[in-house]
Amino acid sequence: MPVIDVHTHMLNKDWLELLRRHGKPRYEVRKSMDAPEGIFLDGAPFMTPMPGHFDYDERIKRMDEARVDMAILSLTCPNVYWGGPEVSLEAARIVNDDMARAQTAYPSRIRFMASIPWEYPEIAVGELKRACDKGAVGVMVLANIGGKSLTDPHFAPIWQEIDRRGLPVLVHPTAPPGTPDLDMRVYNLIASIGFMFDTSLSVARMIFDGFFDRYPSLKIIAAHGGATLPYLAGRLEICFNNMNAARVKISRPPSEYLRHIYYDAVVYRQEALQLCIGVGGVDHVMYGSDYPHNIGDMKGCLARVDALPAADREKVRGQNAQRIFKI
């Protein structure tokens, strides 16, 4: 069974320069404690470009070393949600075209998820079509878009088109709204805690909002093993059972929705992977690495997958991704 990495990133130097020119006042590119250039949001470090983000030959080399057969690429935060409609569309086109070229250059090794200018739905739907025509097999979205929830009616035209196409969507965290007020500018707390909070809140809101009932063909992948959702599954359930507000829009318990969504295996302890599988089901978990971030772990994430029982291992290594992405 081939190993398919569903959570792995590439950047593009033209995209980075566009962010440098148009990202202010919220985003800036400057030296960080970890690299000559880091990306800051509201003064807080939250993403560190690494050399591997820009080098496809290096990527293939590292995949070979780790025995990873295919990478389904996506951009990362801050994606293309800055600079206004023209800049946001340009940023999306730059990244989608670059990944499409890589897919053509490495047809047996590379696929990609589209980045689209979500803040501008009409433009976003057009770019989604263009990216799919170029070979995109899914979509990436951040867990909040400029502070707006993904369930905001503003984004409904995009979700309707994604649902119509039956595309998988990787929900990837960014800095949660209110980062300065949460005192996350220190100790890289955005990466260790803020990202997990952002994804958990976003997907939990989808569950309680009836999102998956409205979009039945939607395949949401909750990044980083579902963040804290597997750990909080029992709390979601007991709140649903005992609090009227949790049942305003749904009649089925959260546990059913947690087995409807998908998860990657970007966790760093074996027991965390086991918990994710226990909550989501082994048919809904896929290998991921977060390469080439400085906390990416291509070999370690695969070693944890390979430690699973044989039948589970094959599903997580690649069978589930083949089915979901129709590869």
C-alpha cells in the first residue's frame, strides 16, 4: 500500500514577496528567533518558512528517505486572506499554478489542494474551478478567515460548490481571533496551543451548527489529529445531552459527526493517534507529516502509523486517502 501524505505544505517565493508587500498592517515578514525570515501576525510569530518549503527536488528526496510515496500539497497559514480581492486572487493563482506545475513534473508523487480567496466568494468559486481544471484534488481553508467563522453565511456559495464537487477540505489552523488578548505572543504559544484551539473551535461549531447536514457530500479533514476534539469528545456529548443550546440545530449526538469527519495523523504520541482512531474510526484517519515545518515529522508520524495493527496500518498509510481523494 503506497504511503500518501495528506498534510504537507509548499510555499512559493512570489507568494512570500506578495505577502511582504501587501500583508501589512497585520502580517509582516521579518527575522524571528527560529529563522532569518518568519511570518508574524499582530506582532506574534506564527509561521516559519523553511528551505524545504520552496524546493521540490528536496521534497522528493526527503519523501524517498522516509518512504513516502505521494504528497497531497497545500499552502499553509496565512494562505491568501490578505491584501484585498486582486492581491488575494493573485496569491491564489501563484500557488495553485506552482503546485499544478509540480504535479505535472512529478505525476506519481504530487497532488495538491486548491487555495482560494475565501473572503470574496464569487472570485473564490471561479478560482476553485480553475484550480480543479488544473488538477486540484481538494481545497484548503484556514479555521477562521479574518476572524470570521467558516459557518458564516458569507461563505455559503463556496461551500455549496465544494459540496457539489464532493471535494475533501483540509481545515488548517491559523492564529485564533483575539490572539493579542489571549497573550499568545510569547513562547510560540500560537503553534503549541493556539492552533489546536482554532481548529477545535471551528469544527465544533460546524458540528453544532448542522453544517454536515446541510452539506452531506462534504469531506472535512480536521488537521493535527482533530486538534483537541478527540480528547473533548465526551464533553461535547454530555453538553449535547444536557444543554438545550447544544441541540438548537442538530438532533444527532456529536459523536456521530466526529465519525463523519476525517483526521490526519499529525500527532506526536502513539496514544494520541490511538485516541483519534478510537473517536473518528480507522476508516477516517490518514497519514500526514506537516513537512517541511520546523515541527514537521515525516518519519516519526509514519513510524507511529506503522506501529498500528496491520489492517489499521494499511488504511491509514494510504487506503483511506486513495478513497477520499479518488487517487
